[in-house]
Amino acid sequence: MIALSEHLCFKTYAVSRYITGIYKPYLDEISLTYPQYLVMLVLWENGEMNIGKIGEHLYLDNGTLTPLLKRMEKNNLVNRIRSKNDERVVLISLTENGKALKEKAKHVPGSVQRCFHLDMKKKKQLMSGLDEILSTQSNSKI
């Protein structure tokens, strides 16, 4: 049997929880949860998108995203509008409040990055390794 400390799945799970915890106080300041912040990052970067495209960026399915986006709509961060060309498609766009939040969230990445004490070379290596793992997702069944 392989020891828990030797399981990649455990290490990535533990790191994910650790990173999410670091983000929490910064996101609490701007009234966002971590998943909401990720959606906002995608929309700030890309503008209006359908739910499927957001899901591709975040590696999430529509069933996970839909309730999250409904809460964000209630909080006046996004608009959910059915496409005029295809009513099955729901387009997500930022409200004025959602756009304004970008400025308030500007400090978050730098604040979090300082908590890791990683130089840029080490960060790039880590990101490259994680990208390599994520790239296998489309080639394998989960």
C-alpha cells in the first residue's frame, strides 16, 4: 500500500484547500466566494460568454455552474440571458457592479502570491507541471 503522503491526489487536494484558505480573507473583503471569484476572473478577461465556455475555462460542468451563476445574478454581479439565436444557450455578462468589482479585486493576486514565498522561476515550474496534468484531462476518462 502506498503511504498517504506519496499520493499525488492527496497533495493536490491539500494544496488546493490551503490556497483556497489563503484567498478567503481577501475575497471576504469584496464579498465573493472562491468559485465566484474564478467566474469573475473568466468574465473580466473574456467578456460575455455562454455557460459552456465558462465551464471549459474552469473545468466545471453546467450543473455545477448554474446554481453558482444564479446566486451571482441575485447579488447583481452578472446577467443571465438566453441567446436570441438558440434559447438553449444562456449568455453570462457582467453587470455594472460586476465590472466595478474588478478594481476592488485588483490587489488579490499579489496579496495571495506573497503568501507563497515562491520566486517567479519556481512559480513558472509549478504552473507548467500543473498545466501538464490538466492537459491530460481531455485525453482520459474521469
